[in-house]
Amino acid sequence: MQAIKNLLSPLASGNSNPIQDTLKLVVIGGTVETARRASVSAWNGFIDSFFLTAHFSQEDYPYDWLMHWLSKQPAWGRSRDFDITTRSVSRHGLMQKTTGDLEDENEEEESSEFSQGGGRRRKVAIVPSMDTTHTIYYRGHWLRITRTKRFQDYGSYAELKISVVARNNDILKRLVLEAKREYEKDAEHRVHIYMADTTYGCWRWNGARQKRPMSSIVLEPGVKDMVLADCKDFLCSEDWYAERGIPFRRGYLLHGVPGSGKTSLIHSLAGELGLDIYVVSLSSKGMSDNKLTTLMGNVPSRCILLLEDLDAAFTRGISRDENSTGAPLSSTSSSTSSTSKSKEKEDSDGSTLSLSGLLNSLDGVAAAEGRLLFATTNHIERLDPALSRPGRMDVWVNFKHATKWQAEGIFKCFFPARPSSAAAATTASATPDAGAKHPADATSSANIAVSKRKRAAHIPLLPEEEISDLAKRFADAIPENELSVAALQGYLLRNKTRPRECVEEVAAWVVTERETREKLKKEKEEREAKEKKEAEEKEEADAKEKEEKAAKEKAEKKEARVKGKRSALREAAKAPATLAPTESDASTPAEDASAAEPSSTASEGTLSSESENTSGADADTEESVTSEEEADKADKPTEPSSSPEPAADAPAAGKEKWVAVKAQPPVDTPSG
């Protein structure tokens, strides 16, 4: 303190030296700045030595794990800086319910979740604000958690930063693993869907769907079990593929009639195997070979890659024929028009994907491995053989119209039986689902989340014997391989609370469906006939328009030739008229002038002007006739050759008249 006083005392006195004071101030300022930098460096060293910081981006899974874990922490709900919102659903469809959420305590849980009209009530959630730091105590450590928002070219994303005082990162590892286990426990009943973003060449999360039990998929006996067993065997055979040098990829081609359950089977398989679904739309705007290759290379190793409606995916066709449009060709004229339309569409939608690019992305050098490729198509005959060959599409599954066996199974899925007390006691552990028929159905049914909504009291539960009898009667009324599975499902949905009436009215419904299909078929034929007639009329009109245009161009060319020849003759007629006075002036000094010279000159001028007018008019008239006859001769070369004679006489006559005018002065001079 005495040293500081000694340094500051000269500054207070009035007789101090300014130079010394300045030097003292410099020393004091440098000392303070050095102390500040030393303290900051020491603090940063302490932070680096004892504080561990982990960053989590919203574009990756750990961010969702930790946000789901934080939503269950009491301290997270007691934040002093927060946002109140009703959008409490996370990016993967999970409800992020914090301990500080606002709830109505006067209503029961079951009744408060859904309103009287069936809609879900909005819940008010409390979410800590962005760019604020929150402190949470976890396993003897204080965690400092900060959420920030960062901006990129294609949008913004959130980032989570967690700091903790520790010598190693074991505490953060335990935190992430615990958050992962809780998240997977709550998300095990959902299937995540990702869509291809052709703008930036990346995958975007599209939503989470409830898992569908395998018992709800009714196919021909053995088909469902075969596909499920093949998928499980593939996922467990990575080492086997590596030992034999075979690419670890598997492709499934689901083909058949529309509405037969192709997409439903894929959804159910994804839930049964615990895989996410990545959907690619090959006909989307901006899709190209490079973007598709990038997307295929970024697909995770364990997932389902879905290519829906492969037969209608390409705007330029799905075969190697450049004239193919991917649609059936009805006639040659329609193929020409469809080709031109497809080229116009290709130019407008911006899709430059080719079949070669698709093939390379499926099994090229840069193609991802470990994924299950599923492709659906309604017309397998339109696919190129290179696309459907083994190695790209290893398993083919044909989906047909509903059979009687499928109709009976679908009916039992919609109307489960009321099991007897003895049967319920013996089969409760083995078969929780009354409609399960396959060994895997018990496992799949156990993975389905139990709905919080109360079972409607007006849906009857009939005995098992009556349900079996009704299902058999329903199947007998359904024609074999005529109606789609989607049509049966739609009919059962309309009668989901009337099992007995549903069976009694199914015969009339089949008749109505047949009439509707015949009506639609007839309307389609009439529409196609009308379109064909309009196309023919349009072609006739175009042909007539072309003929008229050609005739008009021909007349214009003919008129242009006539005008050109007329102008040429007029220019030729003006040239002798200018030469005649020059020759007469040159001959006049060589001969003696006479008294009759003025009169003869006047008469010659009169005759020459009359001959010029006469010859000009005759030349124009004869030239028009000649040009018309020449054009007719050019159009009809087989006609007699009598028409060209006037054309030869007209120029000759014109020349003789002009020669007579030029020769007249020399002939008259000797006679005078």
C-alpha cells in the first residue's frame, strides 16, 4: 500500500514533473493490463483442465436423446427464463412433457386428453428459452446446459452445449447412454420416416408413425413369414457376405395390382425389425444422377430404402428405349404425341435422372451397404430387365386381388372375438392378439403401444364361434381374385361397429362394386375414344392448316417473281430512252442542218414517246402473261409446250420496238 501511495502521491501534488507522471501512468496501466491477461489465462487454463464441454447438433440423434431426457428433469421445468408453447412434440414425434407443464387438475387424465368431439386437447408446455444457461445437478456434478440457434444457407438449427467440472468425460458418456436408453424406451412403438431433399441433397425427417402389427397384414399363406425371415437372415449375415466378397445389399420387388398391401407390408416390416424408412421420389423436381448417388451414399447401414411406384417414376421412361414414356402405347400417333409431351414435361420439371444413374446408385461402387431396398410397382412388364435382375431385386413378391382366405382373415382382424374365461387364462401369455395366426404375430403385437383412449362401448365383442361363422360367410360372399384388399378394408371400415349387418349386406356391396367398376371402365373408354377423336381432328386441322400455309407461301413467291420481272423490264426500258437523245445529239453536228429539222425532231419525239408508252404497256401485259405461264409450267411440267411461245415473243417485240426508235433518226436524215 505504501508503494501505491508513493506512486500516486506525485499525481496529486501540483509541482510534479509531467514526464514523470506520464511514465508512471504507463507503468500503472501496463501492470493492470498484465494482471488482467494473466487472470484470464489462468481462468481459461482452469476451465480447460477441469471443465468438459460437449456440443450436440439438432441434425443428429444425440440431440433428440438429450432433449427428451432434459424434459423429464425437474430443474428443466423450473427454469426462470422460459417460453410457453402448445407445440410440445419433438422432432421425432415424442411428447416432451416437462415437470412444469400447465395441467388442469380438475379433469381426469383419460377424459382430459381428448375433447368431446374426439379431438386432442391442447396442452400448455414450458420450454426453457434459447441462449440461456441452465444448471442441473446430475450424479454429484453440476451441469451447465445452454441451447443456441445457428443459421446456415438452407435454414437454422439448434445446438446444445453441456459443460461439467470433471477430470475425465465418463460423466458425459453415462449421461448420453442414459438419455439414449430412455429415448429408445419411449420411441420403440414408432417408425421414423425420412424423405429425400433434392434441393440440398440430404435426408429430412418427415415424421414418426405408429408401428403396425404383422397380424394386421393378411397375405397368402407363407408369404409374410418368408419375407420376414429373409430380412432377419440378411441383417444377421454381414460376416457371411464379407467372407465371400458379396456386397452386403438386399433388394425386394413388390409388384401387383394397386391397393393390395405392398406399402402396408413395408410399414409393418419396419416396425417388426426396428428400422427407419427412407423414401426416395425419383420423379421429384431437381432429381439428378449426382444427387441420387449422394443420397444413396448417405443412407444408414440399417434401414429400409423405399422406391415407390417405380413404373411411373421416370418422366423419360423406365426402359432403355429413348421413345418410351413408361405408359402403354395405344397407337403410333399417340406414341408420337406422348413422346413430344414427355419431352416438354422433362424440360419443365427439371428432373435429369436417367436409368443408368439409378442403376449405378443401387449397386455401384459408392452405393451404401447394409440397407434393405424395397421397390413397388403396379406394372412389372414396364421395368427394364437391368433394373429388376437378381443382385438389384433379389426377391420378387406378387400381390394379387383378395382371395377368400384373405377376406376371412381381414374380417377377423376388424372384429376380434371375445375369448372365453378358460381360453383367456391359458392363452393370455402366448397369444395376446386374438386375430394372430402367425408365430411372429405375438411378438409384433407385444411391441405395439397400448392406446390411452378408452374402448368405445358401442363396438360389440361377439363370441369366437360367432365371429368365425361370420368370417366364413363373409369370405364366401367375396369373389375370388376380383376385388382389391383396399376395397375390402374400406367396406369394413364403414361397418366397423356392425359385424352382423356387414355380412348381410356384403352381397349387395359386391354387386354395387361391379356396377361401379363397369361404369368407370365405360367412362374411361368413352374418354379415351373422345380424346382419340379430338387428336385425329386436331391432326386433320393441322394438316389442312399446313396445306393452306403452303399454298399461301406459293402465291407469295409467285407474286414476288412477277414483281421482280416487272421491275427488271422497267429498268431495261429506261436504259434505251436515255441513250436515244445522246446518239441524236452526236449525229446532228456531223450533218447539215435543214429547215425541216425542227418539225422532224418534234415528230420523232412524239413518235418515240408514243412507242415508249405502247411498248411499256405491252411489255407489262405480256410479262404478266409470260410469268403466269412460266409458273404454270413449273408446277405442271407435263403440259404441252405451247405456252412458252408468248414468253419468247414478248421480249422480242419489246426489243424490236425499241430498236426501231433508235434506228429511226439515221434512216430519215439521208432522205431529207
